[in-house]
Amino acid sequence: MEQQRMASWWIHWEDLNWPNPDNLDKIKARAEGLAKANVTAAMIFGTHFRWDWLPVFPLLHDYLATVAEELHKYGVKLYDHHSVNLVHRYSTREQMRHVMQDSGPHLPFSPTWEAAATWQYKGKYLNDWRMVDVRTGKPAYLPQYTAEGFCHRNPEYQQAYYDYIKTLVSDTGIDGLSADDPMHYIRFNTCGCRYCRAELKRRSGIDLPPVEDSSFWFNWDNPAWHHWVDLRFDATGEFLEGLRKALPEQFMLTGCGSDSASSMVVGMASDARQFLRGCNYVNMEMNGNTPPYKHDPITINRPIAFRLTSASHHQAAARERGVRAFNTGFAHTTVAANHCWALSKLLGADIWISTLKTRLGLPWSILKTLPEEHGIVGEAFGFEKDHPELFRGNAVGQLGVYFSYETRNHTMCGALVDGYAKDFSQSISQLFRNGITPHTIFTIPDATADYPVILLSSVARMTPEEQERLRRYLAAGGKVIVTGPTPLAGCVNSWNLPNRVETHAEQNFLTVPDGIRPVDSLWTTQTKLPECSDPDAWSEPEPGLFYHPHRISSGVNLDGVLERCRRYMKPMPVKVLEAKGYLSSIFEEGEKTTIHFMAEDYDVGIDHELDEMRTHRSRLNLINHVEPIGVSGVLRMEAELCPNVYTPFHSEPARVSLEDGICTVTLPDKCSYAIVQFESSKELVISQP
């Protein structure tokens, strides 16, 4: 699949005054604007909870077909993007206002409960597909979305959705689909429908016990509980496998999936590898502000290094299946869009940029004056189009960080905020921060060529097959660094991890104390692993296996981990000696070596005048200033030749010198992103946009 530069195509209420000559002119103008901004694909945003638009499918499909036709005139693709199974439902004025404000990007349009009970699709009642709350046996409610959801294991629902997709593709001529939400947003509260219960019976031989049965619920010592965890993940993969069969060959299919590596995904049953059982494009969502705005406790502001963790897992899933990955990035200004794009390029991914204006809580009279996507993406997308040679090649990984599905899925430690995910995240981010480029891996290799050293951080459970693969890897000369709890023989430790929840049944599930905002179970957020009582010392239980009993998140063994990684990891084609404040990644293509440098920390400013006008705030701020902090602006590398240096967001050139095999690049002042490319057969060129 070719690399894509994507931007949202918003559907607003006024757009559905269709067919209308004014709206046709608007479609033509937007299509031309996206093409001039070097967009290669537009992604629909709006009419998101698609089943709520059932009565007007013909109108909506005609609108989408017209958009596709106009975009295709410029060689721009159109991808539809909608929730496959969520439907908005509300009863009170407060719920109505909540859905209209917090779910504005969806273009929320839904029937009353009474009307919904009568809706059918080709003779089947939509209400018969609903997820069931395991506690009550009644249809489950998702208060954060003011919604219900259809169970993606239900075969009648599957048949109906696959039929709808065939109609959608035939009616509209779209080129791809983002099929969102086949997961469990209210964690283990769902799904207790008859099909999910039957699958547990088939796998384990038991009926789903009542939630008061602590011998089953949240008891990772019970193999039947493992089946319950697994079948919820598998439902997503099976659903998307079926969807793939309903689509044309090579049709682009992706989904949502901001994370597969955190503790919360165990309850949500969200995993990129399950999505890839049917998808051929991996979505690495970057919810919230990029870079983070640190002064607003309500919006989402995750550090740049945090993005690397979930992205590393998703990139590994993409490599495993031989497909590409893309980031979603939300921005309202050119400076914010540039940095969303830069982070994606650092990760070797494509980008989908969206304005998400309706999260800002501002009057439409103001929102419509803010720029659309084609007004903010042109600088970054134009640079990428003009310099395709900078964005090719394979990402170089110096070592493998093993992601343990056994630990994530089959231990309580995998579902705790203070558990396995914390140490996996620390491993990825600390390696990047210290100039080491890791790759997440899911399988321990037979040989050492790709990854001469592998890091296992708090991998608390391994199958016999995994342990045998590890022995073969060591026998082949590989090096293994192990920290924290581990089942490996010879790694002496006194870890005694909790493996079942002892609290009252009702407290074990997600709750909604204010009726709107779900709160994760306290055991997931407040259970702490015990402090390590073992000595702070390294051992070598067998040749090539290095063990420290403390968790990497404790910090006490970080220097030792880094020292052993540097001693055994794969050498980079170009050795970076100094890059203070920058994260980096290296790509190889033939004789070319390309290094992307992006600042890790920023001073971020917002439009305070508009911010004070917001009637509600959600997820994003309107960023208008981004300035890197903590960077020296000097890059030093071992090299025989000077590189080409690119600073996409600066007109001032970098300065480059070479002396005694050391290349020094002095970047422009306050440079947040730079690309350095070494070509063995070319002389020095300093290039600017």
C-alpha cells in the first residue's frame, strides 16, 4: 500500500441539506482545496454512529458518492469512517445536551427509545443485537457515549452489517473503510448475550457464572477465566475476518485502536493484532493534544514519549503482517498539524490529520471561521510530497522488547495500572530517551541477526513453548536481559503477585458515579504490586541471560539495563553521539541512512481568548504556539561523509561540519524537527522547504 497523507472530510448538519446546488459547490471547493494541500485521501468524519442514520441511508450514500466522484477527479481517495456497532440513545434533556456537546463530531442523530424498538434492517430488529450487561442481564449502556452497542459476536448483527457494507461500497464508490468500535468500552461489564455465553460454554465447558462467583470472575488462577478474556479479544478478530470477505480485494480496511499495550485494553478487549485478522492498515490513534498542553487538567495531554509505547506495539503488528501504519493527529492550526505530522514521520507512519472543531465547545458562528484541514496541512504535506526519499526505508531496531500476551491477558498483573504495562512502557520510553531504538517483538526469534539482544520487563508468565524458544535463542548466541517478576528457572526472586480480586462483586466492575463519566474498577487503579524484597544485584543464571529482580519502573536497575543493551545491541549504521532533548529514529534504504530527530518536550501556547469562551472542554485545546525546550540544537554523529540536512519548519539553514570522523549539525534556533540523510555517493547539501 502506498503511503498516504490523509485529512478529514467533515459532514456537518448543513451538508445534509442534499441535494442542494450550494452544497455541491462546497463539495467541489473542498475537493480542490484538499488536492492543492497535497492530501492523498480524505476520511469521512460525521454520521459516525451509522445505524442511527438508517432512515436516510439513500440520501447519505448519494452525498458520499458525490464527494468520492469529486475527489477522484484529483486522484484523491475517499475513505468512509464510522462506528460499526454503537448507537446514540438518551432519555433526558441532560443526556441529550451531553451527547450533542461531547459527541458533536459524530453528528449525533438518534431515535427515541420507543422508535428504536421498532427499527428493523431487512426484517431483523436492531434491538435484538444489543450487548448485554453481565450484572443485570439487560441491554448494556455506555454513558460516556450516551449509547448502546451491538455485540459483534452476534451472527445476525454480523450478517446485517456485512450486507450494509456491500451496499455502501456499491452505492458510493468509496476506496476504503475505517470500521470503528468492535470492542468493549465499559470493560468487563459486557457482553453477557447468549452468543458470548455459548462461546464460553464451547471453550470451557461451563456456563457463565453469576458475577458474585469470585471463583470465576477476575480470578486469573481459573483457566475458564482465561477463556473469557480470550474470547472477548477473539470476537473482534473474527468479526473483522468476516468483514474482509464482504469487501473487494485489496480494499483498504482499518479500525480504531489507540492502544494495545496498556492495562485498560484487557477489559476493553482491544488489540491491533486482532484488528489485523481482517484489516490491512493499522491505526495508531493520538487522542488529545500533540504536543501536550500542560496547563489544562481536563483535555488529553500525553507526553511525546508516551506515544512511542503504544505506537511501538502497533508498528510491530504492522511489521508482522507486512502492512503500513498511520497516526491520527488532531490540530486546528498549521503549527499543531506540523507536529502531528512530524511525530508520525519519526515513527515511520502515515498520518491522518483532523481538526475536531466540535470538541472545542464554541459557537458554530466561530467554529466555521476556523480553518479547515486543507488550510493547515499543506506545509507538512507539501514537504513530504516534494521529498519522498526522506520517508522511505525500513526502521532500524537495535534490540527487541518482548511483549508478553501471556502476561497481559492471563495474569492480574496485566490488568493493573501499576502492573505489566507500566514496565513495558518504561522500557520503550527509556530506551528512546537514551538514544537506543527498540522494536517491540511478539515472537522470540530463532536467530540473532535482527535482534542480538532481547529485553523482558516483568514478563511474569510464559508458556512452555515460549521458554523453549528463549532457550534456542540463547543457544544461538543471543543475549537476554530480564527484570522484575519472571517464571524463568534460575532467575531467583521472591515475587508473589496477586492473581485474583478479593473485593465485593459490584466493586469489580466499571461504575458511573455521576451518570456520565465511567470510573474504572478501583482494583485496576489502586492495587499496587509489592516492593521487591530481593537484593539490588545482577546475576547471570546461564550464559547470555542477565537478570535483575527489581522492576525497571523502580529505576534502580535502569543504568544496568542500558549498559547491557549498549554492549550487545545491533550497531546503528550511523552512531549518534549527541542529540540533547531529541528523540530519534533511523531508517535504511539501500545506501541511504535517514535519521529523524524530534524534540521531546515543548512549551505550548493556546488561543486564550477563545479558550475562555468555551461552554465545555473536551480532549483538545486550540494550540497556536509550539516551542521546543530542553534541546541544545546540536547533533553530533560518527560519519565519514557530511549528510543532507532538512529542517521542514525553518527557513534558516542548518550548519554542518565534519572533522576527524565526527559530523556536527547545528540546527536553527528552536528547531523541533530535523531530518538528516547520509548518502555514501553524494556530497553535502543543506536543504530547506
